[in-house]
Amino acid sequence: MFDSLSEKLHKKLKSTDKKTMITAGAIGAAIAVSGCIGAYYAPYLTVNSIKNAAENRNADALSQSINFPELKTNIKASIKAKILKQIAEDSTQSPQATAELVEKTINPIVDKLVTPEGIERIMFDKIPEARIDLTQLNKDLAKSNITMGYESFDRFVVHITDKVNRSKDVSLVLKRDGLAWKLSAIDISKV
């Protein structure tokens, strides 16, 4: 009697182990798939977060989506290249002296504006010269073609092209920062 009971109990536990393992495996697979889908869409969510923070004038939320050191370096290089290109076309000045002057002028301005506090001052119109009219954001975006996608595993780019003036292309570059994505560069080379 005890042998048959022991055998039935052993079979019951064995089938329960299989069911438990199958259930655990299915749950694990579902979590892995959900994690992969979430990881894939993370930069799209970051772009949406940046757009919403700008529209709602939420400087704190916007600051969380920006890698300030990388963005400063990128903006300085972009502005310097743009100015030097324009000066080279119009001027007979020494390129070395001009580059130093541009750097001395641009660096402090970018260092002051591209900070969490600087973003907040710009968003709340505390710096009139740097005022950005966010009320027109939806209209401006409606007049633009926006494409976005991965360029590599850790680089995601949003291309914004003006429908009327194609020379006003801007690209926002987001880079992976751990599990999150942050705005790290703005390509204004075609502006």
C-alpha cells in the first residue's frame, strides 16, 4: 500500500515539476521578449519625452534626457565649423587667428546656455536673446518631414527636414546611456 502511494506521489511531483518548469520557462521567455521590445522602443520614448517636455516647458524633464557634456562639445564644434566656413568664404583674415577668436567667443556662451539652468532660463524666457518660441513647435513640426531610426546599436538619429526649404536639415543624435537614451549631439551642418 505504501509503495503504490509513494509511487503515485512521486509521479504527481514529477508532473508538477514539469508543469512548473514549463510555466517558469514561458514566463521567463515572455519577460525576455518584453525586455527586448522595450529596449528597442526606448529611444522613440525618449524622443517623445523630449518633445513633451519642450511643449510643456518642463526644464527638469528635458534635462533628464540630455547628456550635457557631449552636447556642449558637439554644439561648440558645429558652430565653430559653420562660422569658420562662412568667414573663409568672405574674409582674408588669418584662419588661425579667426579660429581662436571664434573659440574664445563661442565657448563661454555655449558653456552658459547648455546646462540644466541654461535650458530652464531659455524655456522661461529669462534670456531674451536666446528666446525660443515653443508655442510654434507643433506648427514647425507639421511643416517638417521627420524620420528617425537606429544608425547603430548605441546611436539613434532623428532627422528633421523643412518641407519648404530643404537646406534647413537638423539631426538630433541620441546615444545609449546605460539602459536610457540621451540627446548627445545636434547636427546643424546643413542649416
